[in-house]
Amino acid sequence: MERDDVLLPVEPVFLKSLRSHVYGLVRDAILSGKLKSGEKLNERQLAGSLGISTTPLKEAFRILEAEGLVRSEPRRGIYVTFDPAQAEEMMLARAAIESMIARQAAKRVSEEQILRMRALLIEMRTGLETVDVLELINLNERFHNVIHEASGCAYLRRLQGGQSIYNHTARLSVLSEERERFLAVEEHEAIADAIAERKPDLAEQRMRDHVIRSGEKHLIRVSQSEDQKDRA
């Protein structure tokens, strides 16, 4: 007896979700330095470790290649291209965009948005005691989102949106250290003060300094991963 009707086809929404999930996992591994520059990616091995077929992995590789994180060489395979130099470029791009967004936020912020920033900062301070890194990252991103909203900069926000996964990975790397968690909250408080006081120059400077300092910390980690690969 034919058994083709025992299982229904997988709904497209679940296929799309799987593709997005696999893409996010591989991109995170590349940006965090777990998959290193020059490393060849074995499709079957990666698919096996993820418990999936190679199809969603191939689709993820196509997106990652378009983003400049991997390259495909005919008859040779897929290689990681993300390195400390590219990480530095991405950090500098984020610093430029975020600082301009903070500048505009200082000109346009509402009292309600100031209150939301202050409330998130209180939650961040409380989070330092519980040491829930993922929750701190969530609060961090919500804080930046309030600033983005206050800026009214639709175009700059779209540019910044393209770096969201990189930003999340960098924060996960940096905020895993206790000292960095306290520094991040202090810098956020200083940025919020400048915006609340409607001082565009100061808000721009403090945001740029914050992004570059934390970004350089992440760069050290990426570079260390490269050094460990070279010694292996």
C-alpha cells in the first residue's frame, strides 16, 4: 500500500524558519571567531552537527557570501573570509551611524522616551547583580532602540539594521566579562544624560566613544582567535 499520505509536507513557514535559524547560527559562529578566517567549511560535517540536511546550509552560505563573510571556490568549497580587519570596518561603521543617531536623538527626544531610557538603565543596574548576560544584552538592545526611535532617522536606522546580528554577537562576546558589564552600564547612563539634556555634540561623542571602546574589546577577541588558529 502506498504510504505517501502518511506525513503532510512541511509548511513553507517552517522551512523559512529553519533557513533563518541555520543562517543565524553559522553567522554567529563566524562573527564570534569560532569559525575562523581561511577555514574551509565542510557542508556535510556542519549539517550533521546541526542535525539537518545540507539544503538549508547551502542557502545560508549563499547569504553569507553576499555579505562578504564567506567565499565559494569552484570545486574546492566554502571558506570563511571574516577577519579582524573586516570586524574593525564593521565596528567603525557602527560607531559612525550610532553616533549620528544619538546626535539626532538629543535634538528630538521626548519626555516619554527619556523616561523609558531611565527605566531601562535601572533594569540594567539590577541585571548586574543577577549576571544574566542574555537579559543584559536584551536590555542593551532595547536601550539603543529607544535612541533610534527618538532620533527619527529612518534612513540611518535602516543602515544600522543591517548590522544587528553582528552587534548582538559583539555584545555577547564583550558582556561576558564582569568589568565590561559595569562599564557598559556606566557609558549608557552617560549617553542617556547627554540625550536627556539635549546636548547633540556630547551625545554624539559619548556614543562614538562607547561603540569604539566596546568594539575594540571584541576585536581583541577576534584577533586572539586568529592567533590561536595560527598556533594550532
